[in-house]
Amino acid sequence: MLLISTSFTGLARGQAKNLGMPDMPTVVLPHPLGGTPLDTVLAKVDKQFDEIIAKLTTPLKPAVAGQGKIITTSEWVEIESADEWGGLQREFMARGWGDGLPLVPPTEARVAAMVRGAGLPAEQVVGVMAPKMGVATVELIAANAVMAGCIPQHMPVLVAAVQALVEPQFNLYGCQATTHCVAPLLIVSGPLAQALNINSGSGCFGPGPWANGVIGRAIRLILINIGGAHPGEIDKATMGHPGKFSYCIAEDETSVAWPSLRVERGFGGETSAVTVVGAEAPHNINDHEATSAGGLITTICGTMAESGQNTVYYTGEPLLVLGPEHAQTIAADGFSKDDMKKAVYDDARIPLTRFSPEIIERRLYRRHDIRYKNRGPGVMVTVAQRWEDVMVIVAGGPGKHSMFVPTFGATRSVTRPILKADGTPWLPAELKGS
Amino acid sequence: MKFCSPEGRTLPLSIGFAARPKSLEGLRIGLLDNTKAPVDKMMQHITKRLREKHPGIEIFSTSKKVASLPAAPEIMQGLRLNCDIVINALGD
């Protein structure tokens, strides 16, 4: 039996259905429960107590015999509309297929061309996507890619990104349904980034005539349509953030002689890779004045030392995206990338007094007892649990700005190589025409 | 005109439930706290009320480590071994 609050009934019942238990008994308490005086919460429980007992002891109707495995197949639907854009768009939106922006109609010809771009059979399963546990076949990924405005050459990136998203350590289930604003940030590294015109330079997090927008958007449509994260119903983000429309950048691998993210994860040379990070919106770090690593690190760590971020409470990986000029200043003072991570771990610390008493008791003491408890109010709280958990990459254009990207915490980033069906890397020459 | 549904057609799982007990008397009742505030205190209160109504019950309380992650296999195994029914609390 599930005990839930009114605002989460759709999520709880939807998930019970997705997991094969549509008749799961539920008792619903009036929302909210968290942040509410205890006597108010307990009064809500008392009011429903008899229902709790009844739901635990009332016979259920026999389950409908069904299969023990989720099956997703392609489905082609007939939609007649004289108005290819207005009428079709309304029909797509009514079916819940969209993100609120116009969608490119997924015709047979367009989807077939997109499938060919993957170099894989249409029916090949790439992954099972929570929370709907929808089976992401190449053809379904292709349909979403068409709708987002992708071209066939983008398919290898999307396939690798879906492979990364369904890795258990990414915790797609949690990322898709949480009230936190998390969205997967795609970081594309390697020679394919430039070949596909994925921007790592000026305005890389923003709009422009490059592939970032459509690749990121395709992932969002895949998360909604295949994963079932319909906003407000299953995706319970309290607010979300603009990166939930599209969130994709390329990594600058040349401005400083640090190992890039893909190299840190074991993929170098011709092998391009995509990393998915369960991320909040980026937060700018402006320092036009510092001329040394020490000065910059002071400003960077001052910005990163925020008490409301999930990585403080959990075990996640805060991401620092250094602008190339900041990165060059830091590297010129002899800092390696690992030195930078250690500096963030050592210096981006938050006084315990910046947390609510309830956060201190329930999240810091309970989870990180040895580190913080009985060490007095002067103890400083780290933004990651280990220095190795701090992620550092370089991206952006000229200027004295960097970005701090807090993450969801209950997720680990995952990197997957962008490979062909035979296991060899996709090469730039094979993806011409983008 | 024909279009490829981006959702596909999904045939979901179908899983049967265990039979419900007629009464809670004498049963082993599991309480799974998902760590969201104030589930722990709600569970304590429910325990107190259950014991008042059914003095013969046994309570097996356990907690996930992080609300956003699935319950660890050892927690699920503990519930399987030690409980006749389980109340799982969710939400904020």
C-alpha cells in the first residue's frame, strides 16, 4: 500500500501502473507534508487512519493476467490535417508528444532516413527508459530526433546518449520523476563535436546556428515520449529549468593542456564520447580582475559554496565549466586539472550556520555523521564528498566568465563512446553534410 | 497521412498482488521510510496507532538511504523475510 500526498497521486498511481500494478492500493493525505508542523501532519494521518487499515485488509480484485516483460513496438498513426503545420501541431500536442515548441512531423521518409543515420537496425533496442520503462528502439529514437529537428548525422550521438542515460548509476528513474529541477546535460567530446557543428565556444549554453539545440531537444523528447516524463504528471519538477528544453554543449579540448572529460573516462584519439550529467541550470562566475590561479579560485569557490545544492547532501558531482581564459590563467600557474578539483574540494566550503537546523539534523548529521556531527558550529561543509567527484571541463568563448553547474546529487555522470555497429568509432568523414 | 508515434506502443507489465489479510492482528508489518520529511515521524505515529488497535502485531521499520534512489536489495530482502505486509510512504 502506498501512502502519498495529493500532489503526488498522479506520479504514484502512474508509476504503479507502469510497473504492472495499476490497482495498487493508495491512501492520499492532503499536500503538503514536508515543511509542515508535525501536529498538522499527524492530524492528517489520524484522519485517514481507518482508511489505512481498510486498504491493508480489503481484498483486491484479481490481477489481469499479463506478460512479465515490457514490450514497446513502433506504432504508425494516421492523422489527417489539411493544415500541415497548425492542425498537425495541435494534434501532436493533444497526444502529449511535444515540449511546447513546434515539432517536425515524423513522416515515414524522414524517420527512415534518420534510422539510416544510426547505422543500426530500426528495431534494435538501445535501452529501457524509466519511469515508463519504455523500450528505446532505434526507430523510436529516430522519430523523436525528426520531431526535434535533427539530421541523420546526429543519430550516433543520440544513441550513445541514450545508452548513457539508461546506465543504472545515472538513476534515470529519479531524475525523471523528482521535484528537483534536474535535466541531463550532454557534453560531447572529441572530433565528432566539431564535425557535427556542436558548439564548445561563445554562447555554447545558448542559442545559435549549431547542433546543440536540436540534439539536446531530441533527448528531452525521448525522455518525455519514451521515458514517459510528461511534465507536471510524472516529471514532478517544482520548477524545472530552461535546460529541460535542450541542454547540450561540446567540450573545448584545446585551450589548455588538461585531459578532456572523454580522456579522463578512457576515450581518446579518434573516439568521440558523450557524457550525460544530471544537472541544474548553469550559474555564472564573473571574475574579470584576477590575474592568478589563486585569485580565480577564490572567486570560483566562493560562487560554488552554496548551501541549497543537492551535492552537499548526497554524493554527487558538482560540475565546473571553466571559460578558456580562466582555465588558461589557472593552468599557467602550474595547476593540473586534478589540482583544480582538489582546490574546489578544499576551498568551496559552506559554514554550517548557512543551513537550516532541520537540514543539519536530517541531511548532514544523519548522512555524514562523522564529518560534521559534534564538530561545533564552525565546521565547514564541502560541496562534494571526495575531491575526485568534482568535475571540471573547459568550454565557452573569449571573456572572463566560467559556469558552476550544480547537479542532482542522486546521480552519477556517465560517459559512452560514440561507436558504429561494429564497435569502431564514428569518424568525422563519415558524418559529412551536417 | 501516416506518422511514427514517438512513444511507440507499450504493453506494460502485469503483476499480481499477494492476497490481503482479513485483519492485521498478529501480523508482521513493515514500514518503509523513503527519508522525505516527515515520513519518519509519520511512521512512528502510525506504529503507535497500529499497536493501540492491534497489540499483537510486530513492526519492522526500515529506511531507504536516499529518497531519489531505489531501496537497496538488502532492504527489499529484509522486508520480504520479515513482513506480511508493507506500508511504503512517498511524496513531499
